[in-house]
Amino acid sequence: ATTEIYTLSLHDALPISTIDINLQDVADAALEQQLRKHGAQYGSVVVMEVATGRIKAISNLTRTADSTYAETMNWAVGEAAEPGSTFKLPALMVALEEGLIGPDDTVDTKWGSITYCGKEKMVDSHPYKDRKVTVRRAFEASLNTGCSQAVMKAFQKDPKRFVEGLKRMRLHELTGVMIPGEAVPTLRSPGEKFWSCTSLPWMSIGYEVAVTPLQMLTFYNAVANNGRMMQPQLVTQVSRDGRTVEEFEPSVLQERICSDRTLKIVHELLQGVVDSGTARNLHDAELRIAGKTGTAQILRNGSYQQNGKSYQASFAGYFPADKPRYSCIVVVNGPTMSGYYANVVAGPIFREIADKVYSNRLELQSGRVLAEATGP
């Protein structure tokens, strides 16, 4: 189960954890297996119950000097980093919510290479067959050029409006989770130090911003929860001498992060990533998954290096896609072997967790069993 990293200091009181021991074991094993396979430096997994925000599993593993993995740092809570493409979801949601773009609008990818402000070139990780694509396809295929062009089309003349939209979704605030050391997110505005004419396009694809894995998951969980943002929770109650002395009910951070119209669109986009986008390898999971891949370069010594150990692979999403019960984020930092793209590094961990939940939750299987019994 968990270690004393997550233990709350409540004097002689006994906190009752939200952790599901079986799911915790699955998360630990799946994370360690992938870290070993890819020679990664460290990684984290968090599984959350959508309706309540209760954390059902949280795993953090770091490679040690003897190449084994141990819990030495709570990366999920304590490290805020550039998330990369998982941030494309909130970036596009701001533009969708403002009515400035639509999912079927067309953007020009310039064949996968665009220079902004005459100095900084943005490229796509893989060439795409078409120069002009819809916003929907740009998101599903995680095209940096397409997603940044959509946000530039909406906010180039008023980038402050873009940042204000992100703030309305609480992407600049702490979650307040009951674990010491939560890292503060970074979300700059025009006029502040380090803002430049390239900040808007780079923020749209998850750079020049910083969030923790738990903060990013809290946002994705809100999308799964019909727009209601829940505070991550690790304790349900506190007992002393066998008596309950305090109970912790689910806490709402924000009642609505966006409109029903925007939610309907982004649910389709996130399912499209798995059905026909960058996470097609997760399409064969027992439960239908919705989510977003993220492969981000890591800033080291003031520059981005072109090698595997300077990448971070992540996948954030929820399942079942049609009636979300659980959300999950997987982050793997510094993979050095067998590739570094999110779908092959982080995605399999997510799928293993989803499959394990499916096999142990009869209520999630009932719909499928009924359909098989009655036929088409």
C-alpha cells in the first residue's frame, strides 16, 4: 500500500484513507514495470473517483543508485512541470467556451512547421498527410501546429483573455489536498516577467506553464464530472480510541468549469484521441477510455535537449468514457529505452489500471453482460 509519504500527522488520531489497497497494488506494479522497461528516471500515477474526488491510488517511484525503484519523492503533488500536450485540452476549451472556434473549423498546419514572431519554430512530432485540418483532428492527432493556430486565431489580439479563461478553470490555484508540499502552478499573463510574443502559442501546447500531475488530474476529473471540480481527498474520516471524531465529505472547488455545450464537444474529442488519434493502442481496453496523450520536452540547464531522457510522457483521462467513474493520470519522466512517446510509455499503465478496475467491478460489467445475453 502507501508509505509514510502520505501519512497525515494528526497526533494520536487515526486517519481513514480513501486508498483502495487492491488498486494501489495494481498502480504500483504497473508503474514499476513500465519504468523498468523504459529505463525511466521517475514516474507517478494517481487514480481518482470522479464523483467525489477521493484518491483511490497514488504511486510515486524514483530510480535509485542501484537501478531499483523506490518511493523517495511525491512527484504527483510536489513537482510542477510543463505538462505538454495534456494542456491542449484546457487551452482549446477556453476558445470553445468563448465561442471563438468550433471543432470543425479549419486550421493551417503549414505542413507541420510554423515560425512564430519570426524567431521560434514550432514543429509537429510526426508529419501529417494534410496541410489543412479541423480543430477536432488537430487535437486527436495532437498536432502542435494545428492546436496553436486554433488558439492564435481566437486570442492573438487579446492574449489576456486566454489567460483569464484558464484562471476561471482554476488552473492557477492549488488543489488544497491534505498532503504537505503541494507545488504552486505557474500561469503567466501578458505584461508579467518572461511573457513574450511567443508565449501564447507555446502555452497552447503546454509549455511556459507548470502544473503538478494531481492539479492536471483535478482538471480532467472535472471534465469527466460534468464540469464540477472536486477537491482531491485522501481521508474520509478520523477516529480516536475507536470513535469517529471528524468526517470529511467530498468538497467542491468549483461548481462548473464550463458550459454543457463545451463539455459535449470535449468529451467527443477525448474519445476521438483513443478511437482514431494518438492513443489508438488503448482502444482495445476492456473499458472504453477517453483521454489525452502528452509528450513534453523537459527544460534542462536552460534548454530543451533532443534525447529521450529529456522527455516526459503522460496520459490523462477517465473511464468508462460514456459514464465516467474513475479518472487517472500517468506521468513518466526521462524514459531512455524503447521509445518515449506517451502512447507507448504512459498509455499501457493507464490501460492496465482500467482493465483491472473492470475485472473487479461487477457493476461496470453488467451493461456488457446484458447486451451479450440479449443480443443485438
